[in-house]
Amino acid sequence: MADVKIETSIDLRLDERIEGAALDAFDSSASEMKQAILNQWKGWKYKNRRLETVGRSRRAWDYKLQATEDPRQIVFTNHARSYYGNKPYAAYVGRTKTARKEWLIVRDMLVDRHLPRLRDRMIQALKDALRTPGRRVKVRENKTSSYKRFSLES
């Protein structure tokens, strides 16, 4: 397997979904993290390569948010396929053959720089939401469903 999957998560110890400003902070942090990945994942030197065969692994970065329950996650993936042979290769990308793999550098950058910033931003957004008066909403109580269980034996 040569695809890359980097899972970043924060545990806010909340029992409900995040929404409003907290969700906006989560989403904008994910966008900033992806941009930081793209900024790191460039500057390759290509010799004797056609332009349509380069830059595939940079364009392949994507992310998904999981903001409904703890731990909240931003999962970054790179499913780049080679121009010749359609094989996965993002995990093998490095500046030189002996250099540290680039996805490890990206992972460390996210953990060291961006996760603390995400955590601080989320905590601040949640504190602001608690201080901001909002409209009162009547919440309907969930009623338990009744069901019958039976088994058929032959």
C-alpha cells in the first residue's frame, strides 16, 4: 500500500455535535491544514518529464471532517496514482531517495504546529458560544420505541 492517510483528532469531551462558530473554526482549520500540506508538498525538481506527468501527488490531497462525536477528526488522504501503470505511490515520495518520506514531514508538521492551534481555536469558539446569549429552543423529549422480538425455529 502506497496511499497516505493521516488522521488528526482532538477530544473535546463533548456529548453533542459542534455547530455554529465551533464548526466554522473546525472547518477553517482543516482548510488551513490542507493549504499547509500543499505548501510543503511542492518544489520538486523534474528533469526530462512531460508536464502532464508531474504534480499528481500534490493534487491528490483531500480531507474529510468528522465533527459529530469525540474524538473530532480531520482525516487527510492522498490516493495519487502514477501516470504510468496507475499504481499508488504517495507514501514513497521524498526529496531524494535517501531522504525522509515527505508524508512523515507533513504529519509531524500537522501534529506540532496545527493541532495545538486547532485545539486552542476550538476551545475559544466553544467558550464564546457559551457566553453568547441565543434564542431559547424547546427540545422535544425522545420517546422510547417499543418493539417485539421473536425468533422462528424450524
